[in-house]
Amino acid sequence: MIAREGLGAMARAYTTSFLAHRLWQQALNWIFPSNDEPCAVCSRPIPPHMAQKRAGERGAMQRLCAFCQQNLALVPVRAQLTTLRAGKRRIRVASALVYDHFVRTLIRAFKYDGVVEIAPFFVSALCATRPARLQADIVVPVPTAPDRLRMRGYDHVLLVARAFATAEGLPCALGLARLGTSGHTRSQTAKDRDRRLSELAGQFVSIRPDAVRGRRVLLVDDVMTTGATLATCAAALYEAGAGAVDAAVIARVE
Ligand SMILES: [Zn+2]
């Protein structure tokens, strides 16, 4: 039996410098209270009366303007299922949200701008994909490239995967590591899939074969574009002895 706490605690989702920066910001906000912090998602200035209301909010709501708060409450969860080729096997991928302009903006704020408060929103969206996916024994996050982790200060996928696993009552293990740097992955289209597959070949390695051997693994990632990343990760997990691999992603680019 895998100790849930033991595996979950193995990796830290934040770098020390990110946490130090956050503490410093909180200290500054306490010493010099300011109401003019713009919305973390759309950068609109927050009118003073709204800022006052916002101070009473918790989590993501505290950093969002009224417009984005309203949009967030209206984002529909549309669990969709697709299948992917992963070497000689196939995997099922359940996606939670439609990748529209607002969802893309939310994911970018979460991934690049340190708006980690949005994580619980993505976790509940992933939980809502349950009817569309198979049962799993263990959750494994798609690992973030070490250079990206250093640059951003936190691992956004690990944050979501860990909270999602807890919500589902499953263990979460860092079953994979990513070697090398992330490279240029900005523009991906379906026809780039074969090129992406060859770029990614050998970049993901299993680091916990004992945790995945014979188990049904659920990979978790933020956005699926060509599916090459998920396919490469799944192939590495199968090679490590995983019994079955499926995936859940926040959104899928159509
Ligand atoms: Zn906003």
C-alpha cells in the first residue's frame, strides 16, 4: 500500500524564492495597505468601492475584478473524452473546460503570473470529469521542465494534481521526471504532433516504477494541444510497468 502522505510530500510545489517573494509582498501589503492592485486575470484597475468588497473575499476572488469573478462563476464544465495513441497502446484523455478566451486567460494567469489562488477552481473542474474517465489507483502529474520551474517559482501542474488527488481520495506520486529544457512549445497544432513526438522522445523518464507498477495511472496536465506530451508520458509509464494509463486535463485545444 502506498503511503499517501509520503508520496505527496516528496516534492515541493513552490521554490524557496517564490515563497520568500510572497511573504515579502504580504508584509508590504500589511505595512502599506493599497487598494490599487489590478485584477490578476484581466489587469483592469479595481474601483475603490470594489476593492473594499474584494478585501472580504477569499482565494482567487480576492485577486479578481467583478467582471472576472462573474465570468469565473459562469465557466461551464464540459467533460469530453478523446483517445490518443501512446506507442503501441491507447490512452483516454478527459478534458474539463472549453479552451475559450477566458479559460485561456485564466490558465495563463495561473501558469505564468503566479495567480496560484485559481488552483481550487481547476481542481473542481477536473473532479467534474469523473464520469468521462476510467477508475484510477494513483495520480501522476506531467512534470514541469526544471528551467520553467526555476523561472516561475512554482509547479502549477503539481499544485493541481496534488489537490485533485486529495479530493478524489487517491495517492499522488511524482512518477515521472522531465530531462533537459522545455524548448519552444508556444505554437502547437495537430499537424505538429509527429514533430513534437520526436522532440519529446526520451525527455520523460519514470522515476518511481514501484509506485506505478501494475496500477491504473491517471496523468494530470493543464492543457492538451497535440497530445504529444501526454503520449510520451504514458509511454514512459507503460514502460515502467503501469497497468493502464489515462489522463485528465483542465482544457483541450480544439
Ligand atoms: Zn478581471
